[in-house]
Amino acid sequence: MRKPSSKIRDEIAKLQEQLKIAETREAERIGRIALKAGLGEIAIEEAELQAAFESLAKRFRGGQGASTGGKKGDGDVSAGASSAAVASGAAQGGNGEA
């Protein structure tokens, strides 16, 4: 029941295309939500914004707050959490003024 390598390559190519489509769909969804929240209007470095998103992802994946960090250490988690607070605070302020 072995598959020839050409068939496996074809399956991999199809899966890569499906992955690309799924990632694009997810990115567009997250982007729309971020813009609605006002993140497009604030000046923040990409690395800091990514850290805030990672902190948010941890919060929802684990169902726990950022203060119950994982094995990487509390310092990393709290830095991301403070970035998230800054980002969300700035977004709220931007929406109220606009």
C-alpha cells in the first residue's frame, strides 16, 4: 500500500494551498477585528504588538489570565500583558476621540 513519491508531493502541494487559503482567511478576520478595535490608528512597533497578541492567545488557549504564565517565566508574560493593556487602552482612547 505504498504511495509513489509523486503522489505524496501532489498531496503536499494541495495541503500547502489549503493552508495558505486558511491562513489568509484567518488573517483577514483578525485584521478586521483589530481595525474595528482601533489598532490600525495607534503607533506601536510590530514586535510589541506581536507580544501583546501572543499574550492574548495564551489567555484564550489556556482559559487563564496572563498572570498564570507558562514555563518561560513570569517576566515574559507580564511584559506581554502590559503591552496588551497599552494596546487596548490606546485603542479605547482612539475610539472615544474619533
